[in-house]
Amino acid sequence: MLKKLACLAILSLLVGPGVASAGIVTFESTATSNAIETTANDVEGLTFNSSHYHFTDTQVSSFGGLVTPFKYMSLDAPELGSPVTVTLTGGGIFSVLSLDASQLWGDSAAAAAGNYNNADYLHLVGNISGGGVVTADLGLLAFGFNNYALSGFTNLDSMVISGFVVGGTSNASWAVDNMEFSAIPEPGTMMLLGSGLVGLVGYGRRRFKK
């Protein structure tokens, strides 16, 4: 028993901040359907905030909006919406491992004529805890969700999502779903856990000697 406790204590100190709880935000828990969101929403472990965005499964429009059997998050117009900022619910450091993304409109030409441009690519900016940024531009290959694995989006305080049109608007229409993330404990928290386990080992040894 003492050996097991000692191993746990050593493991907690060695792994440190790399230990994380993971999740996938599917947006299925959102209560609204295509309502305009203008404030922060806590969704399945992450918080999303923008001045105009949606949780929906049916983006209704003459442009042929994305219709799916499941909910997703979208931004539908550059003159209405703004980039969406993502943080860990309750605060803290997190990583984003992957997400699904799509253009929002089936008729790109009609959407562009109405100033509702489809994004050519999804632009991600991760703000790294302690300073620095990491960026990625995900080419939206077609109308319909594709999965994108992310590299380097670790130890973030926040991540900002926007849609870009090549040579045009910097805030075009897009949709995102199935955002895979991990919440990373603060180093101090892991040290406290390690100290507690070491204390348990010491207490066990004293009792054993008696």
C-alpha cells in the first residue's frame, strides 16, 4: 500500500500541469435554436462570447443555409456579427485539440451578393497563458462539416474565431461544431496534490513503524 501511495505522489509531481480533463463541445445542450446570442454562454465546459452569433441546427435563408440533425455554432453576417471569443468556463488554462468547421451558405454567390459572404477559411488566434499567440487558418473545403486537428493550441487563456474571405471581408460567415478541448490544472494545484500524497505516504510509514 505504501509503495502504491509513493508511486502516485511521484507521478503527480512528474506529470504536473500536463494532467487535464477533456471534453467535446457538441452544442447539443444549448436551449436556443437560431436565436441571436449577444452575450457570453457557458456550453459544456467552454464559454463563448460575441456581439451576434447563433446556436442552431437550421440556418434559414434564401442562400441555402446549413441544415443538420445536430446543433452547431455559427456567425452569419459581417455587418452583424463579430469574432467569437472562447474561454474555459470558470477561468483557467485550456487547450483546443480539434474542431469541425464548414461554410454556412449553400449558395455562395447569392450570399456574397447579399453581403453575407461565406468564409474561405476559418482564422483562429490562441492567446497563450503567460504571453504569445498561436494562429491557424483552416481552409473551408466545401459546404458541409470537415474535421480539423489543431497543433500548438495549448496552454491558452482564450481563443478567437473569425471567418475570412480571400481579398475581401475579414468577418465572413462560418459554422463550428465538436470542439475538442482539455482543461489544464494550474501548476500550484498539482503541487498541492503531490504534497498531499507525499504527506499520506509519510503518515502511513509512521503508523506502520508503530
